[in-house]
Amino acid sequence: MTYNFSNHTLFAYESATERHVHAAWLVFVILCSFLGDSTILVASIRYNAFKLHGMMVAFIQHIAVCDLLHSAATSLPVLISMIRDDDSSGGNKILNYTRFFVSYYIFTVSAFLISALTLSKLLLLKYPFKTRSWTNTLAHGIGVGIWIASLSVPTLHLLVDKDAIIFDYRIHTARTTIPPRCGKYYCR
């Protein structure tokens, strides 16, 4: 049995105090994210403050941009829907699809960027003489490739199962429901 978590009566916060505490926490998280990520970007681009290999600095910059986008495109709409105590998209399916697409996309990009940063650290330590020719331009090219390649994951998800995207009042964002045992294009 699957639940329809888009039912406001069953799954929304029962008291306004719980909702306000959660909203205050989100404000704190968003402010820390904007301050921290903008500090990282300014320090690394303008002042060249990080004394690391150029490839690692480039991946750190991409991760900071990804985190800024996550705060602006995912956490901020959750905060707005919590303050309004309803679905901030007004039940509009296009906005729910957009919120789902952006959040899924950003999570995919951040996972691949963190993996690329970790792999570059490993290769820099294991092959220090072979990696001397690596530049931050190469890392930015790999980062852009990750941003572009990651577009396929949420796009395919929307093409295959777009009817399963709902607004979930437990987490105040658009997400996919648990599909039935046999969907339109697949069976478990």
C-alpha cells in the first residue's frame, strides 16, 4: 500500500511551532550556504587563496556553485512552502516537475563532482609526476562535462515516470512516489 503524501490534512505539520522551528532551521542553513559558498568562490577566484593543485581548486569551485544552486533552487522553495503552509506551486504540475527536475539534477551533479574531486586527489597522490601537466582548465572542462552529462538522469526520469511526481507535505517539496508493482514501462 502506498500513501499519497500530498494530502495536507494527513501529512502537514500539526502545530505552527514545529513548522516555524523547521523554517528557522532552513533560514540558518540557507544563510550559511550563501555566506560559505560565496566566500569560497571569492577567495579562490579573486584572491587565489587556496594553495592546492589547480584541478582540486576547480572542482571545489564547481561544488560551491552546485551548493549555491541547491540553496537557491531547492531549499528556498521548501522554505517558502513551509512559511505559506501549502504547496508553493499552487498545485501546478509544471512547477512541480521543474522543482523535481532541478533538485534531482543538482543532487546528481554534486555526487559526480565530489567523486571527481576524490578521484583527482587519489590520482594526484598516486601519480605525482604524471599529473603535473593537469591544469585547472582541464578540471573545468571535466566539470562542465559532468554538468552536461548529468542532465540525462532527471530527463529520463521525467520521460519514463512523470505521473508519479507529487508534492510531499512531509518534506515540503516535489518528489516521486513509490511506483506500483507494474508501471507503464516496467515491472518489478
